[in-house]
Amino acid sequence: MTFPGIILAVSLLFSSPEAAKDVDIPHPGPHPRILLREKGEEGIRNAIGSRKVFAQADSVIVHYCDSILGEPPLERVMTGRRMLSVSREALRRIFYLSYSFRVHEDRRYLERAIEEMLKVSGFSSWNPSHFLDTGEMTMALAIGYDWLFYEMTPSQRETVSKAMLEKGFLPSKDEEGCAWFYSSPLNWNQVCNAGLTYGAIALWDDYPAESERIVRRCLESNPLSMKSYSPEGGYEEGYGYWGYGSTFEIMLISALESAFGSDLGLVDSEGGFLRSGRFIQMMTTPSGGCFNYGDCSPEASVQYALGWMAKRIHDPSLLYNELRIVERKGFDSIIEPRLFPLFLIYGSALDLNAVTPPEGNFYQCSGGAPLFIYREGWEDEGDAYLGIKAGMASSSHGHVDVSSFIFEEEGVRWAADIGGEDYQRIEGSGVDLWDNKQYSPRWRIFRLGPICHNILTVNGQIPDVDVSLDFSRSWKCPVKKGVEIYTSLLYMNDLKECVRQVYLDGENTLFTRDSIATLKDRGASISWHMCSCAEASLTPDGKIILSKDGKTRILSSSEGIPFIRDAKGPNPYDSPNYGYAIVGFTLEVEPDKECILEVRLEKPR
């Protein structure tokens, strides 16, 4: 696709930062040039008029705009070391208001959007020491500036343009300090590059040299984050951070496409990024939750940016789970709410009648967080789901969860992961949350440490957080679905050998089988533990009964003494974790001995 007056002389394929320097970048054309070109809102109006789901989504945006019309504009408020909540609210307000003005032509939204833009332009800074704050604020003003360009006065445009230059572009030159995100392979790279590139596209006529520098630097550095997706599309930071980093990545790519007529070679069609839609699809569980390893919530959210990916790779089934979430919850659960107009921008270009259930029941990926997933089906909320994680605890946003698993069936999360903690509260308590070394206080946080995850611990020690593991083999047949992991390296100081198998049999009985060998000179205290959403009770014969919503499972072990504990951590900063229990078995193994600890979770017979 080309635009009037624009000649594209673009090298579409490059695989190195050096090649990015040679790509020709054309003029982006007239405003509006970001996401929705002139008259692009007409397609959205047609979608609103023809599909209930789009009409509902639009009403959510308009209702929010109406709700803030009587509120004061945003103030520059710091929360700890961050201004991020203010930047995100600015992005939400300006994006929603600009959208509502373009689609509904109500000048109240126009005037309020400009008022918000002028207010944040006057802030002393956008807190570049935490550059996510700066990136999101730059994106907010870029969308408003571009979409409302011809409705703003020259003075208003100058104020906003100058603010983006001084508070967004110029701090990005300090790559040894605040702009370290250029060398990051994960979400900081995606978010900050997207925000700055939006600013560059918006201000191309005002500061052409500086804008081109921003875009070229993005094309040089952003492939780092593209390479962070495994060949199969897996995303190391998990479900929630895919929703953050990948949504901004998609915003970046789609802005390049709208402004320059192509992605300027940023997307490698053979790379893992375009396969990550399948990853996020398989991470959603039948009951409507998600496989929430790392710092992620167990709740699934509407991943509306999948609309762009569904169109790009011609796979409407990527929206199947998202539309089911909308049917169950409406729009109460959406990923990154401030970007929600994307649901209409991307979704209105699709034929929702073509959205059918996905195919396949297994997913396995390598990379920074190797995963194995089995999903019994796609249409029954009670279907079985097993997710198993390998990888490394000290990875970005990682927990001590290597070889951990989740399992649900009949709508109950029998084996669970509680998820991450509140960053601000933990930081405010004085804990160095971001130190991921072996003896870091990070691993004493209950939700992040070993006791809260479905693994073995040995002699009360934290397994090696710097060991990276993959699956040694996997089974994908009706009578056995699961993996084997050579876990010895996690316990090198305490065990001679340890191999774990986690799998479901043909009746969806869950097995873990840990083959353990102790050192010659000393024995080991073994603890097998599992976090569950069910209520737990002990039987006289040493079994654990798990019950929830009228359903029951029996947890039994070949060895060991059963225990049940609440999921309350020992620290004053730990969340109370209501509704969860820690269950398991302990055993003592003598020196120079081998044993097999087999635990099964099954329906009553």
C-alpha cells in the first residue's frame, strides 16, 4: 500500500543493526498518519453499526471519556521512583478522547484531549530515569498531536511538539544512563521504542533529522526484542508481559505500516514473533484463566492486539479465546486498558464470522522459558489443562519455579501458581526486588520463592536460580501427556541426581515422578509441595483430599508424610493469599540411596 505523494524505496529485509542504517525511510505523508489515516474512522463506524461486540467496546470508551470530563487534568505525581501511573493515565485519556472525537465528532472530547496534552507538556520532566514513564507519555502526546493536528492552534502544536522534543527525544540520547532500554531484549525495548517512534512519526515535519534518528535507532535496536521470542513463539516474561511488550510491539509495527506503507523490514516473517499468537492462545486455560508463571496474574484478559496478528498471518482463530472472554466477562478484563481503542482499530478490519475454534491440543517451546502445554479441548470450560515450565529462575520477572506446573480440570485450578507481588509495596518495604542473584532477598518473598511453587525443595535450600533447563523428552499421546526434566543441576549441592516427570495419563490423572539419588556422605530432607485453589483435608491413611465447588480430587504419594499449610508468607510485606493452600509430602532419604517419589492427583473412584 502506498499513499499519495509517497514513494517507497525500502529494503524490506534486514537482519542486523548495520543493515537498518541503509533502509530508505520516506516521508510519512499528511496527518493523521499513526494507526488510522484520514477517514480511517469510517471503518470503525461501520463495525460499530453492524456488530454488537464493537458497539459495546465503543460504548466503554465513550463512557470513560464522559466520566473524566468533569475531573481536573492530571498532575505530576511520583509513586516511589515511578511516574508511570500518571503516564499511563495520560495515554488512556488522550487516546480515548482522540478516538472518541474522530469517531463521534463531539468537540467536548477534542477540547479535553488538548487540555490534557497541554497540562502534561508543562511537567518539569517525564521522569526519564524510569524511561517507561517517558515512553508512554511520548506516545500519548504523539497520538493526540497527530490525530488532532488540524484542530489545534499553532501555539498549542508548538507547546506539545517542544515538550516531546525536550522531554522525550533528548533524554533518549543518554544511552549510558536513562536510555539503557536500547540494549534490552524484552519489554522495555518494545515500550520505549514504540513511544519514541510514535513521537518521531508525529513530529516528522517539525524535527525531521531528530525524528529520523529516533526511527533508525529503533530499527537498529528493536530486533533485540524480536529475537527474544523463541522459534515457536514463546515469550520469556509470560502471559501478562506478552500483553504489555507485544501489544506495544504491534503498535510500533502498525504505526510504521500506517506512516510509511511497510514495517521497514522490522518483522522477520520466519522469526518467532509472528508465531507468538499461538503461544498466547495456548496460555489461556479452558476455565478462562491463564498459565501465569512469573510475575503474572492467574486471570486471563482480552488480548485485543491479536486482531492485528490474526490479520497479518491470516488466522482468525487467534481471536477465539478473546471473544469468549468478552462473552463471559464483557470488557471488565482487558489487557493494558489504556490501549483499548486498538480493539476497534484492529478488530474492525476482520470478519468475526471467520473466527473458529483453534486446532491442536499441544504446544511446546524452547527459549528463555521452555513450556509444555496440553489442552484437552477448546469449547468446554471443564476440559483438562496441564502447563509445565522449565527455564531459569533468575530470568526477567522469574520465580523459583523451574519444573513447576499448573493443572486444572472441571473448572478448578487444582495445581496453581498465585502469581507476582505488588512491586511498589515490596520496594517500599526496603526489599531489593530486582536483585536476582542466588542469595537475593527477592527469593524470600513468598510468592516468588520455592515454597509457593509446585517443585521439590531439598534441605530447605533455594534451588540454583542461575541454572537453565529444558525438557529432556516429552509425550504427546492419548495415554501420556507430559515431560521429563533433568533437574539434578538445581540441587547440585544437596543431591547426586534428580529427574522429574510430570504427566497426565489417559484418564487425566496427574502424576509427578521424582527419581532421587543422595550424595555418598549425607542424606537429604525432601519436600514435595503444591499450591492449590481447593480446600484441603487429611485422611487417616495419609492422603490429602482437595475439594472445591462440589468437585474432589485425591492427592497421594508413594513415600513421605503429608502436610497442609496455609499460603500465608512469613514476611510482613507478603500478601495474605486467601483462597490458596500449600499441600505436599516430606521424607528423609539416607546417604547414598536412591528412591522414587511418585505423587498422583486423581478423581475419587
